[in-house]
Amino acid sequence: MKDAAFISPQAMDALQNWIVHLQALDGAAPKTLEAYGRDVSGYLSFLVNHRGGGEGIAALVSVSLSDLRAWMAHERARGVGARSLARSLSAVKGFTAYLADRAEGMEATAILSARGPKFRRKLPRPLTISAATAMIDAVADQSTEPWVAARDRAVITLLYGCGLRISEALALTWSEHPLPETLRIIGKGGKERLVPVLPVAREAVADYARLYPFEPISTELLFRGVRGGPLSPRLLQSAMEKARMRLGLPATATPHAMRHSFATHLLSAGGDLRAIQELLGHASLSTTQAYTGVDAARLMEAYQNAHPRA
């Protein structure tokens, strides 16, 4: 953790306990916990320099809104972008709320109500329906080994046909074959959801299973590398990089773009936003609402291209 040597042992203990709390109760992902730890340790180190002394628990209780604003100004001055600072502020607020529940006399309302910097959320970059279909075929056509071609087709089809994250697709085991009509997926933060499986996805996985050259074991991963080890996400990313260059697609045509395409095409076809939120496993509807922005952007593009007075 950044500048941890300058933080008091009491504050470090509080930070570590908060990380353990998040891991145990919220099921936060390891990378998320690592980022939160960096963010809060940087904030604590700033307070040491800003206030001129060790920041034990008693000192943290007295942190003011002006201290928080000074930290935010410091972060912006050293080049931290609005999006990154908003994430850091979220971590600091979470840590502050944790402390307020445990430190007597701490009034955290001002800190918790502080507004983060405004930033324009990036819209997802989905593929068109024809491009998504072409991508699946192109990825499969790149391998001369039939079972590898079938494997790659099956994985990409699951991303587009079921809206799975690549990590979720690669976490499937042979116990789930043949794929049922509904998959139970454990997503980010241990959040569980049910995902309908299209016949085309079940067929793609079945084709792969017929060509699979190893002995399938129910407890082992469904998708394997050529040597029998776990399939690396990087291999799929590389396969899609080659395919998009052949197809003339932009650099945004990544495995995650197939998941974006799943959501956008559902929404365009009249899908309910709440239902799409459940299918994607988003904790917040605001995350899913980004796809309404994509729809609106496409509508405006069509208007500008087609309207005679545009």
C-alpha cells in the first residue's frame, strides 16, 4: 500500500480490518480490495502530511470536510482523473462509514455527503448484430485444430448469447454439461443470477464437447487450453484481436464488447431494463442504464444520417 510507512499502526489496523470486513461480508473481488486499499492508504498518508502528525484513530475522528476537499484538490493536482478520483472518494467514504460505526464521537455526515467530481461516463461499445455474428465465425475459422475452433466458438457464443463475463464463461465446469436451459452464474462479489441459455449456445458447447480430446471430469473446468490446462482469457482476447483486424472492426471489439452487444441488442428489441440488469448481474440499475445512452446515441446517429434537414 502506498506510503504505508507514514501511517500510524492504529490507522493501518483499521484499514486492514475494513478490507477484511469487505471481503467477508460483501464478497468484494481481490482486485477491488487491492484498489480500495491503495486509495485509502493514499488518503491516510495525505492526512499525515496535511495535518502535520501521526493519524491515529482519534485524529481520524476529527477529519473535516475541508481536509477531504484538500485531499481531493491534491489528487487532481497530481494528475488523477475525475473518474479515478470518484472511485477513490467512494473508497474513502466506505472506510469513513466503517470507522464511524466503531469510533465513539465520530460525526461522519459531512464526509459521507461530499460530492465527487463530475465526469462523463463512457458509453459501452457494442458491435452490430451482423458484426457480432461475423466475429463468432471469424474467431472459429482461425484455428486449424477442430476442437480448438469449436472451443473458441462456444466461449464467444456464451458471451454474446448469454451476456456472460469472460471470467464467468471460463469458470464453467463439466458438471454443467450438457448446458441446461438456465445457468446459475456466480458473478462479481459472489452475486448469483439465473441466465437463460439459447439453443445456439447449447449447440456450440455440445459441438465442442464432442471434439474435446481429453477425459472430461465433472469437477474440472469445461474450457481447456491445448495442453489440458485452464484456458487463459488472454488467448480469447488475442483471437478476437486477429479476427477484428480481418473484419475491419475497431479496437473496441473485445470479449467484453460481446457482453455489451448482448445487452444493447436486447434493449433495442424492447427488453426490460430491470430484466437486463438481472441477466447481466449488475448490482445497480444505474450501471445498466448506460445502455439506454447507447440506444439514444444510435437513434441520433440514424437521425443525423437520414433526416433531410439534419
